[in-house]
Amino acid sequence: MIVTEEISIGDYVLTGGELPALTMIDAISRLIPGVLNRNESFEDESLENNLLEYPQYTRPRDFRGVEVPPVLVSGNHGNIDKWRLEESKKITKDRRPDLWDKYQASHREDNKKKRRTRKAN
């Protein structure tokens, strides 16, 4: 057998190739239009823009002593978006410094582009 390409799904050993194959099938098929219920479903997910996803909460508002942050039930979607972004940043910085570095680098480049555009106008 000739291997022409190798894809890693992480640094661990599994019992066979079935689980990695299923992981690849799931990761790829979800990008096909109509596979997910809503097109927006994959836009806010972990690793989008090099950030891990923000915390998810369930009902009731207080579940086993864990309360939903008030901002999430406030109805103010702007504040909710800000909260989600800040939580994503905190989680990424804490759990995945490699992604945090990529996120910071991409934002530095975005800011440079914005400054160049402003100077040109």
C-alpha cells in the first residue's frame, strides 16, 4: 500500500482505524449544505477564528447550584455576543495557548490591514 497523505486527529492511540475514519466523515459532512439544521450552526463553533467555544448552559436557570449568567437571559444580544467572545478568549487562553497565539496573531494582522485602509482613505 502506498500512503499519499496522512491526517492526524490528535496525539493518542486508538484500537483501530474506524474511529478516526468516522471522525473525518463527521467533520467533513457537516460542511455540506443541509447536513446541519441551520447554516449558522457551524459558524460559532469551537476553533472558528482560532477560539474555543464559549460555555453552554441548560434549563433550568439554576441547575445543581450552577446559575446561568444574567447577561445570557437579559435579551440584549449585543451584550450576549460580547460575553460569548470574552468567555471564548478566556477558555482558549487557558486551555489552548497554541490557538490563543494564532488568534492574537490574526487580530494583529487584521488591525494592520484596518490601519492601512484608513491611511489610504
